[in-house]
Amino acid sequence: MKPSADEVRAVLRDRVVDPELGINIVDLGLVYDVQIEGNRIVVDMTLTTPACPLAALLPSQVEEVLREKFEGYDVEVNLVWEPRWTPERMSEEARAMFGAR
């Protein structure tokens, strides 16, 4: 059965955590878009800053987790910088953790 974008986000929410901040990348607002195109899952994501020391780790972790969960699907992770990430992209829960309502 074809996964939905919401299912992909749910997997990422459960399995990919920013190790510096201790928050999953979905609630942190790093996942900008998820597209399911045939047997391909395409994720557009960003990092909090282009100088992020996790620039190689997080996208590769996203790819690994999605390939494992959705066997038979090709996974493409695009690291994008526009629009720029800001704390406003975080979920209410994540902002509350940092006291940034």
C-alpha cells in the first residue's frame, strides 16, 4: 500500500531526532515537504543553519529510516535552504520546550 505524506512524517517524528536539541526533526520544523511519486518518496528538508555540524548525519538518517520502513520505495532527500529555517517553524510543543511561544 502506498504511504501517505502524513505516514512518512509520522515515521520521521518517531525515529529521527536532532541529537543536539533532543527534538524530532518534524516538530523542529526541518521537514518542509514530503511527496510520494510512484515508488519514490521525496523529502525536502533543511537544517537550523547551513553550518550545522549534522549536515551529513540528519539527511542520511532520514533516508535510512524511510528505506527501512517503506521497503521497495526509492528515497530522495533534498537539503534545501529556502525558505530559511526560523524558530517559528517549530511545532507548538517544541516551542514550549524552549520557552519560545
